[in-house]
Amino acid sequence: QSSGATQYLWLFGDGDSSILVNPSHTYLHSGNYTACLIARNNGGCPDTACKLITINLIPVIDVPNAFSPNGDGSNDIFYPRGSGIFSIKSIKVFSRWGEVIYQKNNIKANDPSTGWDGKFKGAQLNPDVYVYIVEVSCDNNTILTFKGNVALIK
């Protein structure tokens, strides 16, 4: 806190700012930010301090292991979700015989409208266990690959 300061302007370096004396701020993306405080006294004289801040957000990814596409509006779609995700580079779902039954590339993260609805060639599949491979592009520029099983239940 600047001695004698009566006005504060915090510039967080990501387009957000605050005029509070002790603000809190959450960065939404990894990167380097120059954060500055401009404090003014009663006479309007400014004092400025800046600091380089490096943010490295750790992505949190959840790929469900079961879903129930029964039309009840709850857990009807299989899709990866989480925080720190930039996009889904690819998602593939395979039958137990290795046939690709669902595939999408370069889709928006956390969007159920882009997920698998349990259908193949327009027909609802029977309950079974399917194999998936999901490639996620994270906000910190890393690519993560997830492989596993998902149970389609009714």
C-alpha cells in the first residue's frame, strides 16, 4: 500500500482491473502477465509499481466412465469436461471389435452438444462397454491423451 494513497487502480494484465484497495483476481489462462498498481494521493500525484506474473494453470480433465442416453436429460451425452481445456482435438469411440462408432475433431471443450449420444449410424446402441481415446489441447499449450472404457447403460 502506497503511503498516503487515496485512489487505487489495479491493472492485472489480462484486460481486467479493479479500484479496490485489496482486490482479488483469478487468471483464466496460463501465460505471462504484467500486473500494475497505480496509486494516487489527495493531490493526484501517481505512484506506479508493476510486476511480471507467470501463471501456469494445471488442467483438470474428467472423462466419464458411464453414461445413460435414455432421454431423461441427465447424463445422456458422453463428453470430456474440465478446466484448463482449450479444445478437444479429437474424440473417438470404438466398439469392442475396434470399429470406430463415433468420431469428432477440433470441437469446443465442455460442450455436451458435441458429445456422443450413444448412437451409431442413427440407431441407438445396446448397453455395452466401449473404448475411447480423447486428445485434449490445454490452455497451457500441452496436449493430453486419455484412453479408457465407457459403459453405455440404460
